[in-house]
Amino acid sequence: MGDFVKLTASDGHELEAYVAKASGEVKGAIVVIQEIFGVNTHIRSVCDRFADDGYTVIAPALFDRLERNIYLDYDQAGMEKGISFMNQIAPDVALKDIEAAFEHVKDAGHVSVMGFCWGGALTFISAASPINFYKAIGYYGGGIPKYIGLKPQIPTLLHFGKEDHAIPLDQVEELKQAHPEMQIHLYDAGHGFNCDARGSYDKASADLARSRSLDFIEGA
């Protein structure tokens, strides 16, 4: 179990972030970027699990720019509110909060970035930003095709579901063609397959993606 801490972004904005401390020997750090549902129970559990693997993990509350303590459910109301909030936060603004999270944990060693859904797209953007991340891992980042022209500056791994109706396979293929240097994996699953709080959860795909993510971070 982790705790919430206070961060201050470069523009003076104050936000909360959930921090789970590494168990045992510290291997590095991971900045986890939320879905459109906030730093909810699921995102916190993601942090806790990677902390068990030896990483100091932090998830900045990006919605603090608009409203504090936003933890949305995976239902229609939660989705509508989350989309509304997401559309009010420009990527360059979100990057300020992501960078603040990076600064908070950088003393733990190499800092990777990992995001889900909206966070998956922000992970791709982060990989192309000046933030000194080590590696980047994005899960079903629906907005990534809009930023296909960006060039990640660090090793980047992307996970997508073959049955994800929000991210057509032709868009994934375009990404592969535009960025042959990236690792891109497809799973027999839909959007949100990593989240056990969603009906689209697919344990086999989630376990495989998690194993690949750890190997990617820990590899040379």
C-alpha cells in the first residue's frame, strides 16, 4: 500500500500523486499515467504491484488541474466525466505534472514511464519529450495515432488489443510502419484488457503484457 504526496509542477500548480515504495532492493522507478478515470483503485493497484517487483512507483493525479480527488467508476457516467476532463487538459500541460512526478522519484535510479488509455497516449508523447525517462510503455493508447509524427527519444513498447474498437488495427499498422524501431504487441483482447475492474479484462493478455513490460524495463 502506498500514500499520497504533494507535488509542485514547473508552473506552480500543486497536485497529489500516489506513491508506492519498492519492496526490497530498488531497481528503479516508474511513473504511471492514469486512464480517464483518475488515480482510482485500479491505478493504485498497478502501482502497488510494480512496487512489489522492486520499483518505486508514482501516479500523478492529472485531473487535479480541474478538480481534486477524482476517482471515477468504469460506467457510462464515469466515462463521460473522464472524457470531459481529458479534453480540458492539453498534453503539454499534462507533461508538467508528469515531469513533477519524474522529479519526485528520479533518485531511485532509472525512471520509466507507463500509461493506460489516455495515459498510453501521454506515455508516447512523454517518450518524445525532453523529460529524461529511461523507457516508455503504453497500454491501448487511443490518442497515439494523432501524434504519429512524434519521434520517441527512448526505447518504447506499446500494447494493443486486436478487438479494441476504439483503436482500429489499421491505425496500429500505421504506427508500425512509421516507427519500426518500437516494439508493438497485439493481444486477443479489447480496450482496457489490463484492468480487472472492467468487463473487458483479459487475465491471460494482462499477465503476458505485464511480463513483457518487466522484461522490457529490465533488459539492456
